[in-house]
Amino acid sequence: MLRRVRQCLRQVLFQMARRPDLLCGAIVLSVLVVLAVKLTCSRAKNVVAAARPPVRFFSPDAPVVDLYLGQLDQVERLRSMAEVSLIFFYAPWCAHSMAARQEVQQVAKKLAKQVQFVAVNCWWSQGKCRRQNRFYQYPVIHLFYRRFGPIEYSGPIVAPYVESFLLRVITPLTYLPSRAHLEDFLSNHEPRVVGFFQFNSSPQPPGYLTYLSSALQALKRDFRGDVRFGVITSKHVAEAISLTEDKTVYLHRRLNSSLIFPKNERNFTSEAICRWVFENHQSVLQWLQPPGTKSHLLEQELLKGPALLLFLPHNPLGSEPSPLLQQVADIAVRYHSCDLSIWDGSFSWRSRCCQSVFLPHTSTSTCEVCLTLRPLTPPASSAQPHFNQSQTKEETDFQEVQHTGLKCHTNRTLRFYLLDEALNWPLAMRLGASDSTNVSLHQDTSTRADRSCDASFAAIVNLKDETHHILHRSPAATLTESLEAFIRNFSAPYSLLQRHLVGEEDRNGISPPLLITELTTSSFLSSVMDLQKDVLLFYYTQWCGFCSVLNHILIQLARLLQGNDTITVARVNVARNDLPWEFMVDHVPAILLFPKFRKHLSVKYPDDLPITLPNLLHFILQHCSSADPADAQSVDTQPSGPAAVLHKEFQALRQEVQALHQARERLSKQLAQLWLDNRRLKFEVRSLEEKLEEQHREKSRQLEEALRRLQELADTSESLLNENTLLRKVILLFVESLCLVSWDALMRERFRK
């Protein structure tokens, strides 16, 4: 049987050998089938590559424990080993984390013996920190003082500021062993809190830990630590401020009477003490640190009223305030208190303060007057009087009224704000400061001290009036004198200060004349108020889309008026250039025309009229000045009369007619040029049409030839298919005949037997 099958196959191969085309088709078909089966069986499955394991973020020589796998469970064990710990949560890809890494390493090298520095990778997906914490920004710094915390640091991540904050956490309380230390502690312009606790009975008297926690609680709200907490353990020192009872918290205020924490009205807890301090403390100077360029912190403060912004060189690590800061603080204290508070040798205290007193027979009107505050019942000792929060105004005897002081001579209330020039100098430049290189925080102390003696930048910003003024110091005047005169001039009924205008810089280089003159703040008045030219001014901004649409119309207008030397087409970007109020507009785009010799008769383009080239030309010809310079100069010398008026009108009409003739000639030239361009374009269109027709015919011929060849291929393939079908039938018949012949022979042989 196998022999017969082999014979059949040989016959089939013999027939295929006689037809080579069938053999090639069979081979190609078999190869394609094999390839399809192989590709189907060897298709690769979707494979997700495993994430790369994180690496160490901090350098190995830095004294920072880097938990780059997010081992949050080890943080508690590390915190228990140190009294103060700094936890730095970071993301390896975060640019802010990379920038803060160098600052933290610098601080860690200085305070490694006092603080435990731990860094945790909170972005590793398999880490415990990523699963338990949800931080919306990186990096995040938390500090722990023993078991108290976390205290989140919200200041700038710069090494001096971070180090200063760490020192505040390490020593939250200042020990005051003597009256000299107490006087020095309370003489600062910043708020001060003093706690009196006697350590005779026990190592830690009752309430001391609560007071310590309140000092740490205050650092959560004030990263600069301006509200300092001190502690007194000697009864003799406590008597200097009339503190006799143990477990007493005293809030020192320079402008009004000092206060004692009401233990009978509030619970003696750290949260209550901290809240009471921030509700009642008084600050004559406030430091601002906007967290970013889009911060609303500065806007919230400016909405409260006029603000005096002073950009000073600040050293956060300085033990003593700089002389420049001390001068500013003295001015602020004098401004708010009308007279400097006086300490005598026996710590007696006299304060003259500006108070808001209600006028008689009125309900809303108040005025600022300077009042000398004296208690009705003076204390037994000659110490500074203190008042509880519950005391009212009736308990104070206003013995005299004096109008001597900086604030009492003004009719506006100023708020004093300080900004570090090393961090906020771009804001000072936006307000009008010179582009000078400010001192960096990483420079040495001597350089910053030398810089503190130089003149700093100061500006008064009035957001309500949308104005600001900058301080121009004279070389002969001191900072105190300059600031005092600056405040007086601003607060005068008729201020002598000029509004400072901030604008773009003019191009000093030689540039070719432009069709449209670009104006800035400095070149605005000199260009617009030029008596020899009519100025068409276009107001725009970079964010106004409709202003950009009108640019082509202005360019066409400038080209049309290019030969006229008496008309200037100009524009000004009002978003980048401050202008005087009399030249401002209420919306953009806006167009104003300033005629020559009649600048006070400027005309605004109608808002309901479309801004087109014909309308602009009609507007210019209608309102532009036509008087000659000689006629304009002789206006004051020649007597006025009907003849002179008619002569001027005749001259104006004649010049308008001449201008119209010149415009008609230019338009006729442009029309002739347009006619020539139109004729040239028609010839080009005709030639292009002929080329397209020829290409169309050629492509049609090629398509017909391709269709003919495709038809031939289709006929050939059909004939091949028919021959293949016929050959298959012949093979089947041949195989059947062979089978029948073999079967017949087999049966005959059996029958013969």
C-alpha cells in the first residue's frame, strides 16, 4: 500500500515538474504557511519590567541617615536616640529636593552632634513611607524635640534659615538669670514672653513642661521665632516686672500695657498659651517671605492698607540685630507709640501710645491721638505695670493728650514689612530698585555686615490707589532721617511724593527706523508731547488677542503714512509700562490721537466704529492739526480777530486738501502697482493651468496602462486557477484508476488461487 502511495506521489511530482509555475506556487505557499505558524506560536507575551531599586540620595560622607527604601518604621527608633531630630522627606526626581539636599548637608555638618538628621524617600512605591503618607509637595521637613512634634518647617530651605530654626528648636527658652539679662531681653522690638517658675521644690516645677511646649508650639506658626520665650527662676528678677506668683506667664508689649496669662479664665495648656500670645502680641515690624512667584501672601498684606516695604540684608544666624535693622525698628516704634518708651534705673515704665478715641456724639468716627497711660492704682514697687486682658479703658486714667509723634502727624496708617533682599531682590527690582548684585546668604558675616551699612531699598505700596513710591536717599542724610521724611511726605494731606513708574528699558543701540514706534515709560512723554508731530497712539498688551489681530492694519497705516514726517504711528504695552494717570485708558485695544500744537485736545477713536484702514485714515484727516509751526509760534504775538481766524481756517483747509491730494497720489500709485501685480498673477495662473492639464493627461494615460496590465494579470491568474483545478481532478482520477487497477489485479490473483 505504501508502495502505491509513493508511486502516486511520484506521478504527481512528475506532472508538477512538467509545469514549473505550479511547482513555484506550491513552494511559496508552503513557505508562507510555515512562517505564519511559526510567528503565531512564538508571539511574545506582555512583560512589565520591574522598577529599578532606589539608590542613596545623600552623599556617603554627609552625617545624614538616608532611608532611601522608605523605611518609615526606623524613624521612630532613630528619633529616640537623640533629643532633637530633623526628618527630611524627599522624592529623588524632585528638583526642589535636589536643591535642598546641599543645604541640609551643610547644616548637618555643623549640628551633627546636637541633632539627628534622617532622610526618608517617600516616593519609592514599595516603601512604607509612600503607603502611609500623602505629601502633595516635596521636600517636607519635620522637627522633633524629644517626644514633641512634628514641627513642620515652612521657611525657605536655605542653610542659614534652616540652621537658625534648628537652634530655636534646640533652645526654645532663654534663661534670664539677672535683671540685666531681663532688660536686654525685653528691650528688643520683637514680642517677648517671660515665664516665672521656681525650681526650689522639684527639678521640674508644675507647669514648666507646659510652658516649654507652648514655646515649641509657637514655632509651628512662626518659623523665624520672632516671638521669643524666656524663663525666670529667681524671685528677685521676677519682681522687676511685678511677678510674684509662681507659674506665671507674662506677655511684654512696648506699645500698650503688658498682660499676664489669665489662668482663671483659660486652661493652662500649651495650645491655650500659644493662642493667647498670638492673639495679644504687638509687632511693629513684620517679616515677609513669599513662598513663590505666585504667592498670595503679599497681596493679602497689601489689601490691609498702605505698606512700607523695606528690603534689608538679613543674617538669620546673627546673635545681635544689624544696625540697619535697629534703626528701622526704632522708627517703627516711634511711629506706633508717638514717643519712645522710657526705662529708668528702677525699671519704671512710661509709655505714650496712639489710641483710637471715639469722638462725642458720633458712632463711627475715630481719630488717632497720643495719650499718656498711667494706672489709677500704681503698684507698690517701682516696676512696670501690667494689666490683665479683662481690664477695660475705664480703668486707665488718660491724664494728658499730646500730638507729638510720627504717627500723630500723619493722616494715613502705615504697616512696616521687612523682606530679605538676598531672597526677594527680584521683587525689589520690579518695584524700581537698581539691578545691583545683592549679597548672598552663603557669604561670610563680614561681607553681610559691610553690606548692612549700605543704603537698602524701601518703597511704599498703596494697593487701593494702585500707586507706589520709592525712597531716594541723599548722601548727606541718614537712614533714619530719610525714612522719617519719606513717611511724612507720603502721609501729608498734599503728598509731595511722585508716583514711581516702572517700565521697560529703552534700546540704546543704533537700530533702523521702524514703521511703528515702540514707546516705554521713559520715552512716552517726550514722544507723545512732541509739538511738531501728530501722534496716533495704540494701547495694547501681550495677552490681548484682538490687539494682535489689529497689527496688520497698523502696519498698513504706517506704510501709507511713511512719507509724512508730521505724523507718527506709535504703540505702548500698558502691561509692562506704567503711565501717568491722565494718559491711561479703561480697556485695550484703544487708540488716541494727540494733534501737534494742541496736545490738550487729544481725541479718542470711537469704540463703536470698526478699526479698519479707511476709518483710521478718515479719523486722522478729521482730527489731526494742520497749523504751520510759524503760525503756531505767532499765535501769542499776533492780535486775534475775525481775519486771523478766517486765515487760520483757510490755511487749515488748504493743508487738509494738500494732504488729501498726497494721499490720493499714493493710493493711485498703489492701485497701479496692484493692477500690475494682478495682471502678472493672471499670466501665472494661466501657465499653471496648462501645466496641470498636461500633468492630468499624462497621469490618465499611466492609469489606463496600469489598468490594462492589471487586467492581463487577472486573466492570467484565472487561467492558472482553472488549470490548477483541472490538474487536481486529473490527479484524483489517476489515483482512483490506479487504485481500481491494483484492486482488480488483487482480486484476480485471489480468484486464480
